[in-house]
Amino acid sequence: MKNFFLKGLAVLCVCTQTSLCLSQIELPDLGNPSDIYMSKMDEPAIGRTYFRTMRRQGQVVEDPLLQEYIQNLGEKLSSKVQEGDFSFHYFFVPENSINAFAMPGGFVGIHLGLLTNSDNESQLASVLSHEISHVTQRHIARQIGDNVPNTIQGGLILLGAVLLSAISGSSEILEAGAMLAPSMMMQGQIDFTREMEIEADAIGIKTLAASGYDPYAMAEMFNNLSLDGDPRNAAATEFLRTHPTSVNRAASALKQARKLTVKRVADSLGFELTKARIKNIYSATPEKANQYFELKVSGLEVEKNSLTNQEIGNLYGWALSLTEMGQLREAENILTFLIKTYEEYNHFHLAYTELLTRKGLQTDAINYIKEIMALSPRNIPITMGYALTELNYGDPKKAHQVLLDLFNSVTPSPSQIMLIAKTANAAEDYADSFSYMAEYYLSIGRFNEATEQLKLALSVEPIDEIQKSKFIARLQEIEEFIEESED
């Protein structure tokens, strides 16, 4: 019965667009909706459904270095507030706006603009700790459970509206959900949300202090977003709509912070490197990024004994922009210095590998990143960097082999599955390439395309019996799932 419910929910992202789809779903009597609507066992499946949809729509940043940073920061915070009840997954959303949101099951999304508009890492961590509190306090489940309409069909519509509103920052979606589920009062929803926001603030501030971050940062963030004339105001529109703030809320956060031991920590170098990387990757043009970082490093003495983390981040950003602009000699001088001084940061090694390929020294690039990989085995950004370099300029079979080794230890993202499919194809392992593409389509919820890829894998000649048995078993599993979902 519970599986039937989840399968119906798997199509929710499409069904929330219209009332017709959900009105035609026949669901069994599950008793009181508030009791079973979103149990702890169900929440991860619901969160994965929405996360998969976001990935399919290109709303998840797949850059390995950016993903590594935000996951590490999030885990540092969440490790202080729960004891294994939740498995958190943090990800960036490719939007310049200032916003963040939590989904069921521990999925926490952070708009890129939140990081680039944060004055320091504690401010970024304050928003993450706030969203973590939404998860640990099960606010979405409580919100739906307390306000769920009398029918499961209406509840499904309402859940979709609430989650899509949180993700997009669109109050129109939430209003549409309320219209389809008339038993919910819109004003009551707003008041209830504010109550939960205050609760998340209180817990989040304690999380900040326990994690070594400045507990005053949350009040600072509220004040920054409320200041008239602050250039962040335009980017903060979504945040203010989905996280209603006020002078009183900032004052309350400040009052709570004063009760805690304050431990101001310097921004991690990872924070500054991530900010610089985002500004490069998502700049309107390479020229604009170059102008921005050139101004930031103007007058900076690169060889001086001590640089601040912000200065190092700006140097890294400038080197990336110089490489993109083809000014390779200047970029190499900066990267050589950064590698010599801060060799433990993989950002510099990956940037130097890219620079070597731009110089036409592809073999040197392969040897360099391979040596770094030996020092950081199964590190995702480094292994991905090596595989890409080997695929494009060296031996695709080696790239295929190293990715197989990595993905036996970690669960790959869709973009990583796509890469291993490309390496298999380039290595002329066509049957495996088709099977990897099937897994790629599965990871983004496109089941029919996955079956087609497995059928292609089975048609490849020659194919050994082990491969054949594996592909047939996987094909049958997918087809059975599709058939059950359509019943």
C-alpha cells in the first residue's frame, strides 16, 4: 500500500501542473493523512523525486569542486544537530538570486547568489543551519499534516505546491495549490510558515555556535537583506518572499546570539575559492570576470609571506580568467605560486592541468593530474579531472577504468554517469556505453529511454553471457517498475 502511494507521488512534479491528473488517481483508503502523509521512511523517496526532477531540468550545479565544498560545509553543520536520523545532501542551484530551501529527506538547495552575496562564511553557514533545522524539525511534514485537506488527492496537490513554491520562490504556485485544496486558508499558511521560520532560526543559531561559526551571522544576514539601497536587495527578492523577515526577527536572532559563546572564525580558503570559481563560471563573459579579478588583485604583492584567504581566492579567480582569455604566461605564474604555497588545494592542480592543455602540452597535463590523483585516490574532482583529460587527449580505456574504480566507492551523479558512458564509447566498449546511458536516464527519471538504451546494449555484437544476463535483468526490473506504475 505504501509503495503504491509513493509511485503515485513519483509523477507529482508533472501532476501539480494540472488538477486533472491527480483527480484521476485512484488511491486506497490510508486512514488519517496526517499520520502517514510523510513518515520518516517516506521523506527520502519524496525528496529524491523532486531532486531528480530538478536535475532533469538543469537546476542542479554539477561542478565537482563546487559540490564538494557545499557538501562538506553542510555536513560540518548537520553533524551537530542529529544522530543519524537524516542523510543530508547539499547542492547548488544555478541562480544568481539569494535563496535556499529544504526538501523532504534532507535535500538542501542553495542558490549560487547566496554564496556570492555573503560577506563571510558564517553568514552562508547561518542560512544552511536554518534550512537544516527545517529538515530536522520536519517542518514540511508538520505543515502538510496540520493543513492537509480531507482527501489524499488534494493533499498531493498541496504538497507539490508547497515544495515547488519553496524551490522556485514563486508564491503563485502556492496560491494555485491553495485554490485546488480550498480547505487550507492562505493567511493561516503564511502565519504558520513564519512560526516555523522563527523556530528554525533559534535552532540554527545554536548549530552555528556548536560548529565553530559566528552565531551573530544570522542577524547580520537579516540586516544586510533589509538595508535600503543595498545592491543585494534585488537578488534577495526570492529570499524575502520565502523567508519572511523583519526587524523583530533580526533583533531576536541577535538576542539569542548574545547568550552563546562567540567564536569568530576566519573564512575558510574553500569559501573564497568557491566564490571565485562561481564568479568565473557564471560570469556573463570571460572579459567581465577578468576585469573583476584584475581590479581585486590590483597592487597585491603576490610573493609576500602571508596572504589573506580573500586575496588567495581573488588570485585563483584571476588565474582562471587569464587562462580563459588565453593569457597563459600570466596565469601560469600565479598558479605556480599558488601550487607551491598551498599545494593541498585541488583547485590549483585542476586549473594548472587545464592550463597545460591550453598550451598544447596534453601529455604533460595527463602525467601531472595522474600524479596528483595518486596523492588523492578516489577524490571526485581530481578523478573526474584526470578522466576528462585522459578521454580528450590520451587513452579512453584508462579513463573508463579509473571511473569504474571511483563509482564502485561513491554513487555517481547523472553528469558523472554520462562521462563514464562517453569513456566507454570512446574505448569502443559499446555495450557498456549503452548500459551506462540507461543508468543516466534512470537517474533523471526517464524510464522509457533507459529501456531503449538497454535494448541497444543487448543488440551489440559481440557481447558475453555475463553482460547479456546483467542487461536483461536490469531491463526486466525497469519494465516491471513501469508496468506497476501504470496500474
